[in-house]
Amino acid sequence: FPRARSTEPRRAEADDGRAPRRSRSVARGGGGRSGADGGRDGGLNREICEQGSAEGILELYEKRGPAFIDLNLVTAFHRIAKSSGRERALGHATFEIMVN
């Protein structure tokens, strides 16, 4: 179900004094301080998300494995878990390397 939007204007600071929450686009790597090149990990995360299958993600890891940082691995595991080919990916040798 879609969420109802608040009619109150956004505040620069939360009521309890905390900093405001980042927008969804920044949290998902779509903006913020990453810069034009995608930042340290944003570009690789974008490539991970562009893969059409679990096998595509595994192939990307085979090509660029040393460039993967923890954030990229988490993204890759999440995308594999959501994919329809996850059962095949779980038995793949590259997946075993990623996990270990």
C-alpha cells in the first residue's frame, strides 16, 4: 500500500535535535557526496544493480572481485537473494569465494 504523504513541511532538523534523515536517493547511492564517478563504491554498486541475474553478479565478481568492498558484497548478496536464479547461484564456486 502506498504511504500517505505528510502535509507538514519538511524541517531542517528533527524535533529531538538529531540531523535530518537522508533522502531515499542519497541512501540508495543516487546522490549525495559520491561525485560524478560514483564515489569509492557507488559506481560498482551501480554495476551490481544493473546486472539482470544472479549469474551476472557472479560474473561481475569474477572480473572485479578485488574492487569489492563490504558494501558492494552486501549489495551483491541482497541482489542475488532477490533474483530468481538464487538457487543456482548458491551452489556456484564464485559464490563460495564471495562468502569466504
